[in-house]
Amino acid sequence: MQSERMSEKEEHWDLTITPRDRLLAIDWKEIWRYRDMYVLFVERNFRTAYKQTILGPLWFIITPVLSVIVYATVFGGIANIPTDGIPPILFYLLGISVWGYFSSSLSATSNSFVSNADIFGKVYFPRIIMPLVAVTTNLLAFAIQLAIFAAFYIYYAATGTELTIHWQIVLFPILMLILALMAVGFGMIFSSMTTKYRDLQIMLAKIISLWVYITPVIYPLSMVTNEKLHLAMSLNPVTPVMEAIKYSLLGQGQFSWLWLGYSVAFTAVLLVFGLMLFNKVQKSFMDTV
């Protein structure tokens, strides 16, 4: 009897992990406590992206440059698709970099549960960290590509090419944040659903590969003259953000507060739904993954 009392006194739990009842709950204090793990995951993803490759991080530069060459040759040279007077290299490089960040973040976030199942089964940390890690890792790659764009921009400006920067450039971080949150929202939805339906990963890859063609990445939205088609493409939540970025950095594009408001509202609804589904699935996903 005395030994039982002693064992009860010796037992002391520093942390009790219980599932949250509120589907919209985000424990920011807990996320902050695990900030070191967040940084470690970002470093791990960035270092292992091209581990055991000959060129290593240079692929962050080579990939967009090769894409620009192909797009400029096929769409600019053969198909004669206009770039609204912007040098093709700048037009395609900006579009590819922005779209690449969004699509890569979406793909990485959508695999949050499946690709980290082994870690989730051994160590506890806030699961919401993994989608945040995905968008942060891809942000580092985007920063490298943006530096390449800045170098080409300076070159063209120095050689006399007329380029216009609008004051909306101050909104650039906010516009990228919208894309990041949109990718997180979509990613959390697909990540939650792929724990049970793995073929959704294949479907998402197909969606992304087709999505780029209904987004003004390789062509300006101004060339779409059909009103109904123009409206349909504007309803693509990425389109207003992409056009606003081009307008602010290149001086060409369509900047609309109304359509940006639509993208923000779409992203907000998407995040709420994605977070609810994510929190619901994370309670029992180890049983189905």
C-alpha cells in the first residue's frame, strides 16, 4: 500500500497531449515553443532538396533559366505570343518564379501527412508546423530566383530598355503572402484527404500541370479578348495576384482592388475550411495513413 502511494507521488507529467475539440483551434504559443524544430525542418528540406546531386543548389537557378529558354523559344518565338512589350526573359522569369513558388508549396503541403507519417508516429509536435515548413522552404528557393530576376532587370534597365515600376511594388510581400496562404489552404485540404485516398496525389499533380495554362504565366491576360473567357480566367484566384505582381514589377498587367479582394476572400474561406479538415483528420490519421 505504501509502495503504491510512493509510485503515485513519483509520477509527474510535464505535458498532457489531448486532441482539440475546436476545429479552428491554432495554438500559437505551442507553435512558438517548437520553433527550433520548425527551423530544423526548414534546413533539412532545403539541404536535402538536391542532396547527392552534382550541381546541388545550382538547380534552383538552372531550372527556371531552362524553363525561360524553352518558353521564350516555343511560346515567344514559334507561337508569337506577346509579352506586352516586356523583354521575354523578364516576363517569363517572373511568371515562372511566382508560379513555381505557388505550385511547389501546394505540392509539398499536400504531402504533409503522408510524407511525414514516420516522424508523426514517433515524436509529438504541432502538426500544423509541416505546412508552414513547406511554404518557408520554397520561399528560400523563390528568393534565389527573384535575385536572378533582379539581375536581369538591372541589365535591361542599364541597356536602355524602358521598364516601369509602379508604387504597388510595396504590396509585393503581401501578394506573395496571399499565394502562400492559398497554397497552404489547398494543401491542407488535399493532405487531409490523401491520408485515405492516395490517388488524390496523382490527381493534384495533373491539376497543377493544367492549372498553369489557365493562369497568365506564359501569356498576358490582356491577350484574352473574349469577355466570358476573360471573366472565367479572372475567377481563377491566382490570376489577380499574378497580374498584380506583373503590374507592380514590370509595369504591365491588370491591377484591380476588386479582384484582389476576391482572391483574399477566397483564400480566407479556403484557409478556414482547410484548417477545420486538417484538425479533424490529424486526430486519427495514423490509423489510416
